[in-house]
Amino acid sequence: MVDREEVARLAGVSSMTVTRVVSGKGYVAEKTRRRVQKVIEETGYIPNRIASGLVSRKSNRVAIIVPELSNPYYLQVVEAMIREAKKYGYILSVFKAYGDEMPEVLEEVISNRVAGVVNYSSPFPERYKKMLKEIGAKLIRADDGETDFRMTLSYDGAIREALDLLLRRGAEKILFVAGVTGDFAVNDRRIPYFCKYMAERGHAVSEEDILGGEYPIRDAFAVGQSAAERLLKSGRRADAVLCLNDMMALGFMHAWRRGGKRIPEDTAVMGFDNIRLAEAFDPELSTVATDTEKEARLYVEYIAGVGAEEDTDLHAKFIARRSTQYGQSADEKGKAEG
Amino acid sequence: MVDREEVARLAGVSSMTVTRVVSGKGYVAEKTRRRVQKVIEETGYIPNRIASGLVSRKSNRVAIIVPELSNPYYLQVVEAMIREAKKYGYILSVFKAYGDEMPEVLEEVISNRVAGVVNYSSPFPERYKKMLKEIGAKLIRADDGETDFRMTLSYDGAIREALDLLLRRGAEKILFVAGVTGDFAVNDRRIPYFCKYMAERGHAVSEEDILGGEYPIRDAFAVGQSAAERLLKSGRRADAVLCLNDMMALGFMHAWRRGGKRIPEDTAVMGFDNIRLAEAFDPELSTVATDTEKEARLYVEYIAGVGAEEDTDLHAKFIARRSTQYGQSADEKGKAEG
DNA sequence: CTGAAAGCGCTAACAC
DNA sequence: GTGTTAGCGCTTTCAG
């Protein structure tokens, strides 16, 4: 493989000039530039980013850490990140880790001197946050708190809208399939919002209305299924069920229907994420969508050090589909009977 | 960030000894090793892989290139690759590219000096294959042919099994939703097999029985939908439809049912890949599964330079679910009537 | 505008 | 067992 020295020799310049041509920084006479460019093309020279990163202490790599990969939502996130990262010359390395697995993966990330880390999994232990900052990596969603850059994901409006719809349609007993184990709660305001708005509408949420599970140790679909099965066994009433994400909702629906329940007639179901397949299901799954593209863009811009402090509040949107057509609203009844 | 020199100083040894401790290669007195280890732990030293890669000319990075990322199948592949890669200390970078986008991405891959490239997209132009070999990267599925390592994916048994089932159930007009554009045909033996076995059973396949589309320019789900819509418009008969992958099948089913068709009563549908959601759908989607785990393992072992030449033939398996319960077999009829 | 020197953090190769 | 020397391919810095 031809290196910079070789290109320089062939072009009759010093290697420094080649660097300037390649990087586009610094002054190079137009004539020289063309000569060098020609040699680069002829030889097919491709710079070694490893070496350049070593000396410049800059990295073109961004790491993304997700807790599981069987959930298509993360695909959307990864896809958006790849696309946005590319615009700034970054490439994306994907890691899967959760809980105890974090330190090992973080050491890997650090030893590879990334420019930034976007975390969708458990919070980072303090020492790793410190080290990442030392190597100059930008941290995103590294902890539950507000110590690093993190946009606000406003779920409240969407949740209120969804609950209003369900209550209007006559749902009284509304449950939340949270599915999570203890420390996995990065960035999660969904459950508190749910409780708050239910209370505001005069429906106090009791602890058993929030169904737990082993997410992300077990995959979301399985967690949803198991929640439905437990609920069926208990014989508890459920007019509507909010699930932490779409995959859980899909799992829930699957098991729920096997148990002889109809959706949305007996029970309305909705999720979060708006995965591509949500609308492919029968009934089409109602969900809460966030703007994954914008999220990814803001993250990458933060890492790249560009991007003015524009509006970093991502408003989630409720998307009503058939799975939440529980009962009938007064209007629809009128029409149907009229 | 503390570096190797600093660790060496604190432990009262030379930096070379630290290297030996860290890498576990070469002789170090047990006593020295412990002393160095202690300093490493106290200082939280994490080696710089960038530097080590530069001099050792070894990389711990593997690239995977996929044509699209809205298809959960690639998630399974990526997940399996991450898991297997980790066993050998590799980390995975994910790239999305297709057709014209390949050169740009390949230059990125080359400039980052990866240890290997696993390609699920368009074949590599010759010059990039050459360069990748020069930097010592292992190529997997880089071309349609047999010039590099590639396991055999035996679809034939599974396809035969599926077709036999469909024919036995009385399907006569069987179509294939291929969905692909011209040059995207890496590793694709599915369509030829289909034609071959149909012919063997006395059902010659004509050109219009193979439905095209714009995959992967448009996503698989959309391609499946559009194929169904075209078919509905044409009014052509279709007792059974094989789709190139599960997402296409899901898209096909979605549009097909909107057109008033029942699955599997009017038309049997099946896909390939066995994505997690295939069995969550109603009707559960029949599909052809390959052993993604084993595939990933073989790839990584090849890159790592281990792994004896074991059986590299991956036999795909037909998984019959409800979506292919077209008509009734003689047996079932007997039972139903009996 | 261009080049020479120094060195990023690490390891290969050899010496002791 | 351990240290020394050289240098990976590139950029930074400063001199011209």
C-alpha cells in the first residue's frame, strides 16, 4: 500500500505538502495541488486514519451502546446515527451492553479513543465518565441526570393525548407494561407522566397497575408476552394497556389474543417508538413517535462541535391507530346508530 | 490520561515490561507482573489501541456493510456479529451502502485499516478488493463469485420442501416476489432454485412469475406492498407467493389483505430470514431460516485466522407456519370430513 | 507557499 | 526476564 511518503516522492514534493493537499488545510499552490492530486489518483493512495488520529488526537469514530438488538427501534436509531455521522466524516461502532457488561465495553470504547459515545443503556460508572472526558470524548445520555448534554424528550403531551382518548372512549382500568428491571431507567419519564396524568383525571394508579419484567435481559417482545400471560392468569381487568415500547406491545398483543381477548374491542393497546412494523400489524398499533432523525442529528452535531443551541426539545407525538379504538366515542356511536 | 510510560515509571520498570504485562505475551517475573498490574489498576490505565494498531499493523475492527437498515434481519446479523466479534476482541463498525455508495464507504473502511469486511450489499469493485487485501483485511461476501471465503448457503432443500408442501396443498400458480434491481444479487441462489424445482414438478416458471421491485433502494416492506398492489391490479391468480425476505412477505401480506384477499385461504405467503417478528404476525409467517449465529461465527473465525475448515455449508431450514396453510392436504381433509 | 524536525503511544527486534 | 533502539504513518510546529 502506497503511503504519503511515496506520493510525495512521485509528486516531487515533501510529505507535508501531500498532507496539506489531502486535508485541504494550509496553503498549497494550485499547480502543486493538482500535481499531487494526480499522483494520489494514479496510485490510489488512501490516507491512514489510524496514524493521523494518533498524532492529531482526533478520532472519527462514534460509539453507540444499546441494551439489546432484537428491537427494531434501535435499528432506526443506528440507521439515523450512521447517516448523520457520515455527514461529518464519523463512522459508527455499535456495542451491545447492559448493567454489568458496561465496564468492559466502556474500556473497549476508551481504548479506541472515540470522539463520542451515545448511550441507550445503563448509566456509566463515574470513573468511565471521567476517563472518557479525559480523552476528549463527548458523552450523550451517559447518566440519568443532567450532567452532560442530553436533549429533552417531552413525552408528556403525547401521553396526555393518548390517555384522554382512551378515557373518552370509556376505558377505566388502564395499565402500564413497564417491563424493566431496577437500574435500567435512563431517560425514562414515561411512567411518571403516566401516573401523573392518570391521577389528574381522577384515576389513581396503584403499584400493581405498573407491570414489571426482565427487560432488557429478556427481549422486549418476550417481556410483553409474559406480562400478558400473567395478566390473563390473574384475571384482572384491563381496558387499555400502555407498553414501554412497540415491541413489548406487539408481544403483549400476541399473547393477549392467544388468551382469547380481542384488540381493541376488549382491550386497547399502545406502545412507544413508532417502529416501522407498528402499522403493518393487524390491528395497526397506536404508538408514540419521536423524531429519531432529529435526535441523531443533534447528537452528531454536539459531537462534531457544531450546531448552535437550537431547540433541543423533542416533542413526542401520539399516533392513533386501530389498536386504541377501544369501545366507541359518543360521536362514533351517534354515527353508527344514526 | 496516564500512558504506558507513566505506568512504567510508577512501577519502576521500563515501558516494554508494561507492554508485556498488558498483552500477556513474553516473559515477566510474577513479582514484576503483580507490581505493574497494581499500578495499572491504581491509575486506571487503559491502553491506546490506536497506537498499538499503528505499529503492530493489527486492527481490532471489523466492518459490516448492509444495503438497508429497516430490515430486522440485518439486526440479527449485526447482533450475531457483535457477539462473535467480541470473543476475539474485535469491535464492529456498521456501514450502510449500496451500488454507487460502495466506493466512498470502502475508502472509509480502508482508511480505517480494518481486520475484515463482511459485505451484505453490492459486490466490491476490483480496485478496492485489491487494496483491502493489501492492508491485510479479510474479505467476506465481497463478490458474487468464489474468489474469497464464503460459506455455502444451501437453500435448495428448504425451497424444495416448501414447494412440495404448497403443491401438495393444491397450489398451482406460485409466484416469487424477488423485488430486486439489477446488480443486487450477492449470494442469491433463491430464485434459480425456485425455478428449478418448479420445473421439476412440472410447473414451468415464466418470466412474469418473478416479480421485480426496487429493493434495496426502497425498503423491503414497501417493495412487498407494491408487488401485491400491482398483482391485485393485474387480477392475476396467485395461489402462493414466495418472497425474497420476510419483510417483503410482511409488506405483501399487508397490501394483499387490504385488497380483500385472505391469507392463507386464498393465497399462501412465505418469506426468507426467519426474523423474530415472523411468528408474531397473524397469520404467523412461514419462512426459511438460516443459522445466523453460525454464519457470524464462521466469518469472525475466518477473520481471526482461527477455525478449522469445518463444515461451512449452512443448511437453510423451512419453517412451516400458518401463512402457508393454503387449502387442505388430503390428510387434513380426511380428518375434517371424517 | 513549502519543508525539516520532532514526536503521538505503542511494539518488533534485538541486546543484555 | 528485562531494557534499548528504532520507527509505524501521520501531523504539529516552526523555520524559511
